[in-house]
Amino acid sequence: MTGRVQRVRARIAAMGTTRFVLVCAVAAVLLHFPGLLWPLRPDEAGFTLVGRHWDPEPESLYGPYWVDRPPPLILIYRLSDLVGGPYFLRIVAAVGCAALVAMAARCGHLLGGARAARWAAVTATALTSTTLIDPVSAKGEVLGIPFVMASIWLAMEALRVLERSRWSATALAFVAGMLGAMAMGLKQNMVTGLAFGGFLLLTSAIRREITWPSFGRLASAALLGAAIPFAVVIGWCLAVGVELDVLWYSVYGFRSDAIGVISDQVLGRSKWRALILGLYFLLTGMALIVAWLAINARSAWQRHPSVTVATLAIIVIDLTSMILGGSFWRPYLHLLTPGVVLATALLAGSGGRTLAWTRRLTAYAVASAAVALVVWCTQNQFAGTSPEAELTGEAIGASSRPSDTIVIHGGRSDIVMASGLTSPYTYLWSLPMRTLDPDRAEMVALLRSDDRPTWFVEWVDRDHWSTEGLHDFNAALEIFYEQRGVGCHDEPIYLRRDVERPALEFECGTNWRYWSRR
């Protein structure tokens, strides 16, 4: 066994660094293939629907649907949908992960030569491909981390070329700042790129690795670059008439209200998800690499003090951001990828015991990703299971007319997408509904109006989060709707009493066939 391992190491060593990184980048793309055509996840479907119906108004950033995300993210979903349909963005995300691998390797080369470049590329490939974080969806986290990695890389390059060319360094800092801000346009708390550049420059100036005038010039260039994406979004709002306080609340202000709702209504579930997230943080190898960097921080400081400070800072910032967010969804771990990759590069640039354990931890991350992929494929691709929400939506769509509409109690926008119908209710997600319509007054008013939806799906029990406004809600549903069956998730499906539609019929993932009662 030892001889086989040595032969594998010899073959890898014989492969050029550029070719090795290219293999890792291609692997990062191919490892996304199993989930490429898996049905759209709720967030993907919701963002796509918001993009398709985007119609800004003074009091509404996106028009008929409300979402707490920056306009650049919705723009990417809209453009991707127009170019290649709703699944095309997953290809874009996979290519972005390949670019991240290449940039991670370059950062590793700057910190520790060819050896660090290879280990950084391997770590990036494993973390961007592991199904423990997210095997399917292309959301703001995975779309944004290539921009973060690019910002980090260019910030390091700016310091590298500073002595040779001030103008080149200034230009690199400008682009680094712009890319760091662009990442925030995809996920508003993705400040890692800008934070890394700030800590890198400040530490370098304090340690007199660069002069204070150089610090001022590079920092000013980075801030100017960072201002451009924000200026573009603000300018667009002014041009189309969206009020700036509406923009601010949608992107940032809403989160403070939502955190209160999360803590009041589902504190127990959030704690459970936090424990699960911590477990995946460990299983992916992220926690082990971060801990190993913390243990060897002094050694890393002696070789690359400014990068060590900046790396530890962004890891702390991203961990704090995940904790303060309150929701603890697994894709949030993507935010830590650039910091963990830098940690690997810093550790791989050393020798002796530090390098040996860095190799072991990186190998663990690769093995973890490989095992997770096999398990996920076996469970979801070959066991015959199917997403219940999509099947429910398709069944409703098959029994509907083009003018029909639908509302999902619980915010499953993938059901809306699968049905092919539109929703007259502005909140496609449960958190905005619970935060902005806590007593369900808007929903009750809709159910009592002439614009009430044709179909109503009770994906989540009516009293699951709160009983506020429940009496009026139950009364409206009983007066204007009748149950026409249950979906694959055992969710009741209601139809307006004043319309006639064919009976629902569909097969669920367990191959049980459901028929509704007329």
C-alpha cells in the first residue's frame, strides 16, 4: 500500500504545476455534473421568477415579487435564464468554480511556490465540489466566491508589483476593490474580498513593508473601484424611479427585522441547524484546516505576516456573519472557501510536521468530498427518489389553465415554477411572509378578493410559525376553497370553489400514485 501511494505521489510530482491545476479546474467543473439537471431548488426557482417578472416601481425594487437580495444577483438570474434557461446558471457556477481553482493556485504560488499552489488548488476543488455543502443549486454564495478569490489574488499581486510599477499596483488595487464589491452584489454579506485587501494593506503599512503614501494610494484606488458597483446600482434605482430607502431596506434593513422573527418563531430549529452546520464544517475538513492554521499562526506569521493577519481576519468575519445571520443553511459554508484555501496555501508553504499534517488534512477534505459525492449520487440519482415539490407543482400545472394562479403557504417557489403558473402573492419565501405579513393580513385580503389564486397549497401547516391572524385565514380558506387532494409531501391542495378543473393525478418519488377527489 505504501509503495502504491509513493507511486501516485511520484506521478503527481512529475506533472507540471500548470497541468496539475488545469486538471483540478476541469475536475471542479465535472464534479458539478451529477446535480446539473436536478430540479431547481426553492431559491433558484424564486430568483428566476423574480427575474422573469422584474418590473421595478417606486415602492418595490422588483415589482410583483419581493426578495431581500441585491439587484446584481437577480440580473444574473434574468440574463442566464434568457440565454440558456433556468439551468444554465449552474453551468456558469461550475465554470466560476474552475476559475476559483486557478486563482487559488496563483495565490498559493505567491505564498509558497509550486507546492503551495498545488495544495491550494486541491483544497479549492474539494470545497467547491463537495455535496456536503450544496450538491445542486447555483446561488449567491457559490456565484460570489470566485469574485472574492479574484479580489484577494489581485490585492496580493498589487503588493508584489508595487516596487516595480506604482501604476500597475494602483490599477490592480482598483480592480480588486471593484471585484470585492461585485461579490457583495451577489450576496450582501460577502465582504471577504474587501476585508482581506483592507487588512493586507493596513498590516503591511504598520509593519513598514510599504510606505504610508503607498498605502493611501492603493487604499484609495481600491475604495474607488469598490464604489463603482454601488454607484451603478444606485444610478439604476434613480433612473427607473425606485426610492433609495426601498433599495436599502430590501438589501440590508430587512435582515434586522428578519433576525427577530427567526429568533422568536423557530429558535429551536435554528439551534438544530446550527449544530448541523457545525458538523458539516467539521466533516468537510474546513474546521480542521482553520484550526491547524490557528495552531501554526506564529509560523505563518514569520513567513507572510500581512497575509496571515488578513486570512485569519476574513475567517473570523465569515464565521461571525454566519452566526449573526441566524438561519444556518449549509450553502453559507461557501463563504469560508477563500479563507480556507488561503490557510492551506500558508500552511503548505512551510515544512516538516506542519506540511505533513497539512497534506493529511487536505487529503481528508478530498476524501470527504469524494465519499459525499458517491453517497449523494447513490441516494438521489440511482435510488429512484424524486423531489416532491416539483412533482406536486407539475401535477397542479397539468390540471390548470394558462390563466390560473397559485399561492404556496410556506414559500416553496419551486412548486410555483414547476406548475408554470404565477403567484398573486408577493412573498415567494416564508421568511419575508413571516416578517412583512406576520398576521397574514395581506394573504387574507388576497384570498377574499376577486384576484384570489386558483390553487392554494398548504406546504407548511397554517399554525406552524404563529397563530396570529389564524382565525381570519382559516375562515377565508374555508369559504372560498375546497380541498382537492394531497401532494407528495402530504400537503393539502385547495382549489377555488367557483372553478372546475380536472382531477389531480401524479406519481410521487416513492412511485405511489395519488388521485384527488372531485
